[in-house]
Amino acid sequence: MPYYDWENDAIKSLVPNAQYARDGSGIHWNKDENNGESCPTEVEIDAEIVRLKAEYTTQAYARNRQDDYPDWGTQLEKIYD
């Protein structure tokens, strides 16, 4: 599996315009710039990571087929040639 920043993807999925910083001590939310949106808890972030990983896994077949079969334009071009 390629490298993904699951935590960042989960946060952006839960709060699309979230303004935050991460360091060794955790996540620091910039509450002034989050327009009053509540910050997700660690439990919510962990649950979203699990959901995103499951979604990624279920799309493996589609990703693999995409490598084997090019888009319609390329296929039609090959047929025409």
C-alpha cells in the first residue's frame, strides 16, 4: 500500500476547512480560523481512519483494473488504429 497520511485525510474528511498543526505532543486546533466548527475527537478521527482505509481497500479492484484497461478515449483510439 502506498504511503497515505490517514490522519490528515480523516481530519479533512470530518472538517474540510480545518486549520490545525501537528507536532510530537498532538494536534493543535486553530479555533479562531475554524469558523466555529467543532474539532473532532481522537475517537472520531480514529473511526474515520478506519472508514477511509476500508473504502480504500474496497476500491483496490477498480484501481487494479484501471492499470489493465485504459480510459475509453485510449481504447477507441487503439480500435481506430
